[in-house]
Amino acid sequence: MLQPTFFRPRDAAVQNTERMPSTRWALASLSLATLLSALGTSIANVSLPTLTHAFSASFQAVQWVVLAYLLSITTLIVSVGRLGDLVGRRRLLLAGIFLFTAASALCGFAPALGWLIAARAVQGLGAAIMMALAMAMVGEAVPREKTGSAMGLLGTMSAAGTALGPSLGGVLIAAAGWRAIFLINIPLGALVFLLAYRHLRVERPQAPGAQVGFDAAGTVLLALTLGAYAFAMTVGRGDFGAVNGMLLVAAAGGLALFVRAETKTTAPLMRLEMFRDPLLSASLAMSALVSTVLMATLVVGPFYLSRALGLNAAVVGMVMSAGPLVATFTGVPAGRLVDRFGAQFTTIIGLIGIAAGSSILSAMPVKSGIPGYISPLVIIAAGYALFQAANNTAVMANVRPDRRGVISGLLNLSRNLGLITGASVMGAVFAFASGTHDITTANPAAVATGMSVTFALAAGLIVGALAIAVGSRMLPVYLSKKELTTLGRS
């Protein structure tokens, strides 16, 4: 087969110009991959009532349509990030997009609930690849001085997917049934695949002496450990019992085994010495704390709006969408601020914003109504967008190229663990402070008290994150050039 003219060898300068990927289109493919993975979570939530009727199943059973997806992402995201470092991030990202798209087709044509849950688990694996490697490939797609803007754009697309999912899912279910929420991913996935294939840079193969093996044992141990923790945080729907305790013990034991395995192998999934770096350790801890607080707005907010303010479901949904919408529109400007003022300083500003919004929410009287709820929520969402862009930039801009996948996986993992922990712990705090085991029957005054206590705790957690930021010398005035490049040598 004859090659087209533009594939034939020509003058080196012309050839390099033609093969140089478009930064804009490369970033578009990474952004759309992030959007798809976020959409995969939020669009399925709205289908759960429909699925209970379609499969004549209980709500607890159909919940696994969402849980299977989240568990796949949580347990595998670090491993797929490391695998991308070894086999090539572009190659694995393309495989992840294809897997996500194919699994979406299987979801759309699933004949039974069990088939749907299994297909969602596979779809979650594809989403984990897209999440980890989209962030990891930013360093190859844009100049270093534009990393903050790129991270802000990825944050915008993630927030947009979260905000768009419920409304798009509702429209699709009403127009074409529940299968449409999965089948819509087929043309979208095909578009993302073509963009990534055409515009992402082909990586140079590793030298033969640089090839290392994949840590299969560490991957299995980490997946089991994270799975046990995730189950411990979700089983019982907020009631902590013996099963939760045993799962936490299993997670702790799994973590100990994982640490031991990583010290013994010659090709570890993650090098434990990299956690000695103050920038990485602080960034992961802060990401988990911030995500825990963010989840509190999603878990506590609906009960406060419906029980304390007496709003109906439609208005609750509209008010709850304010946070994701603000994050969507502030992500890109936040990234530009990071590029201008520096990641470390901007991280502090973002945390201050989240702490201020949480403090206002904890003190806001019920009589302030919807404006009194939305105003601090907007501050929290804007602070979160700023923090995410700055925190991710601080880490990813300095990591060594062959470790970007695993570090990106760790950042995404810390966020997911924070969300899982927040759903359980902050929900339990809210119920305890409201003085009831059944929050759906609590009186408005009790719900308002629960709201106040929960966000007072949330503000305290963010103050802790600020202490970590300052204590780890993340402010530019304290950072030395040596500390900034530590990750690059890890």
C-alpha cells in the first residue's frame, strides 16, 4: 500500500513541523477524556430509580451500577498510571479510551443487571486509565509555563462532566430510555480516540537497558487494600459496625503487606522513598482533606436544603448545581492565576477560600435562605478550583517524565479516597450532630444544627490542610531550588 505524500521522508525541518502535534488539539483530546470519565459517574446516578424498575431489583442492588465504576477507578488508578510509564502513556491512553467506549456499548446492550454491573466495572478501568494518563500527559502536550492553565482546563472539564451528568442523563432517559445514557458514549468515545490518535505525541521508546518489569504482586495487594477501605467506608450506609471494622483491619493489614512487598521487589509499583518528599506528601494529604470537605457539600447539602429550608427536589437540584457550575467556569482562570503567581502561593489562597466558605456555612442562619447557602458554596467551589489547579501543577510540573503516570495516579487516588471518606465520615458527623439515626425525619432545627457542626469540622480540616502547606514549606519564600526538583529525581 502506497503511503500518502505527507508520510514520505522529506526535508527534516519540514517533516518535524508536519509531525509536531497541535498543542491545542492535543489538550482538547486530554480534556475530553477527562470529561468522559467524570460524566461516566454522574450520568449513572440519575438512572438508579429507572434501573430498579427495568430489572425488578432493589435499590441496594442497582447501587452497584455506580459502585462498580467507582471501585474500579479507586483500586486501579495508581497501577494503570505506572503501567503507562512503562509501556507508553499514549498507547495505554488510546487503549483506555477504546476500552471505555466498548464497555459503554456493553452497558447499553446489557440483558441483565449482573451484565450491566460487570460492564460498568470494565468501563471504570477505562476511566481510570483516562483520568491518570490525561493529567500525566499534560507535560508532553503543553509548555511547562502553561501547565497551570492546562491543569485548570482539566479541572473545568471534570467539573463540567459532574454538573452535566444528571441533566443530560435525565433528558436521555426521558427521550430514549436508560440504555441511551451509556450508548451516548460510543460516538463521544470515538471522537476522543480519533483526536488522541491524531494529535498526541508519539513517545520515544525506552532504551533496552531502561526496561523494567511491572509489579503484579504490588498491584494486586494495593487493589485489595483500597477495595477493603472503600467497602469499609460504604458498607452500612453510614452505620459503622463489625463488618466495617473488619474491613478496616483488612485494609491496614493489606497496606502493611504492600509496603513490605514494595521494599523487596526490584521494580516496585511505587518507590516508597518518594513519599519523603515534602511537596508530594503534603499535596496528597491536602488533596484528600479538601475532597473530604467537598463531599460534605454533596452529602449534607441536599438534606439541609430539603429539611431545613423546605425546598422541593427540583429546586434542591438547581441549588446543588451551583457548586459544579462555579468550578466549571473558574477552572481555566484559576489555571492562569497559577501560571502568573506560582503554584505554591495559589494553593494557599485556594485553601483560604475553602476554609472561609466552610466557616460561613457553619455560621449561616436558616433565615438567610437560598442566598445564604449559595454564597459560601460559591466561595468553596471557586477555592476548590484554584486549589486543584495549583496543587496538581505544583506536583506534575516537577515530576520526572518516566514517573508522571504513577504520580498522577496517586493524585487522583488521594482525591477519590477523600470523596469516599467524606461521604461516610462527614455524613456520620451530620447525623450525629442532628441527634437522629434517620436524617430524613429530623426536624429543621436539628438539621440546621447538624449543618453547622459538620461545616465547622470542615473548616477545621482545611485549617489543618493550611498547616500542612505551610509546615511543608510550600510557600515560594521558603522553597529552595533543591526542594523544587526533588520529585524529578525520585
